Amino acid sequence: MEDINRFVGGRIHFFRKLRGYTLQALAEAIGKSKATVSKYEKSEIAIDIEVLFDIARALGVSVSQLTDYPAPAAPRRRSLAGQSAFSLAETLFLYTYDGRMNQITEGVLRILPTETADQVAFYMDVTPGAEDYHDCRAYYQGWAEYHTSLISFVMKNQFNEAEQVLLYLYNPIDRETETPAMLCGLARQNLQPMAMRCIVSLNRLKMDDALKERLLMTRQELQSIRRLNFFTVENTLGEIPR
């Protein structure tokens, strides 16, 4: 029970910070003191069900988003996935290059087992160097599907139901630690549909010019867009002439 209380408190803290609310603002919204809300987040006191609904309403989320505690011993669906490191991973790091801001962004995928499938928590645009993945720009939840050559994730923005992201990554059959992928969703500023190439890694990568070069679309990919009128990501991470 203590672990569950800590989990719920952490969820409240996460969604409060993502909303940009102070402890005082949330306290006023639910008719509690600032000190009480702080104790909720630190799991120092239990939260009764009525207060939990009040908190969810104030944060603009559902109660299930605050209480989706993962079952620790649930089986995982990997019948088609083989035994690749990516199909067995519980944490993946995702890198993209945003040309509008001229910067690399890092995201974190946490894969959580359930009785029927693998649930995914996606922390998009994590603050560089932050050890707490909750320090991010946007948060998504969804599901993973595993296949022999591909892994796909379908996830929904937890604060904007109109926005979903689809991530396809190649599932290496060897011992590679990185793999190319495509991320589809809505552009941040104007909410236009978009797709971009990315790299998914088993480990955190150094966000430098070398990584930026690998994230840029290749010459072959640009030529393919002109020829086929749609965007594809090549199944390679090697040195490709641009």
C-alpha cells in the first residue's frame, strides 16, 4: 500500500507541474491547505476517494491517470517479438532533431506490463540532464505491439485528447543498441500533422553534433519523398552520404 500511495502522490506532483500549478493553486482548487497537498504528493498521508476525484478534476485528468499503478507480476505479450533487446526493454530513449528550434530533443519510453499487453508511458522532450523523466514538456500513454521486424507504439497526449503519436521502430534481431524509427504526430506550434525520423536507443546518448547529423534526413530519404510523395525511414544507422 505504501508503494501505491507513493505512486499516486508522484502522479499528482507530475500532473501539477505539467499544468504549471503551484501547490497553493491546487490547494485552493480542492479546498485544502498547501501543507496538506504537499503531504499528498509525498505520500505522507493517505488520500480518500472524494479528495482524489477533486484533485483529478482540478488537474483536468481522470482518476485512472492518477492511479494506473502497474501490476508487478503480469505476463508480457512477446510471442512474435523474439528475444531482441528492444522487444524486452522496459526503458527506451528517443531522439529527434527539431529544425525550428535547432536542437535535439530527448524522450523516454517506459514500458509497463499488464495482463493483456504492454502499456507505455512516453515522456516527450525531457529536460536535458534531468534524472526525473517527469520533468518533460508533454506526457503520453498508450500501448506497444511487437512483431518480428517492427515494434509500434500508439499513444495519446494526456492533456490534449486530439493529439496522438505513432512510433514505428525497426526491431533488430542482433545485439544492436540503437535503431532508426519514425515518429508521427502533430507539430507543437500549429498542430499540423507531421512525421520525423528519430533514433531509439537502449541507453542515453550524447546530444551533440554527431547525433544531430545522424538524425537529419538522408539524401536518399529526401529523394524518396520527391519520387514517392511520402516519407520513409531507412533501416540503417550507418554512415550514409547526404
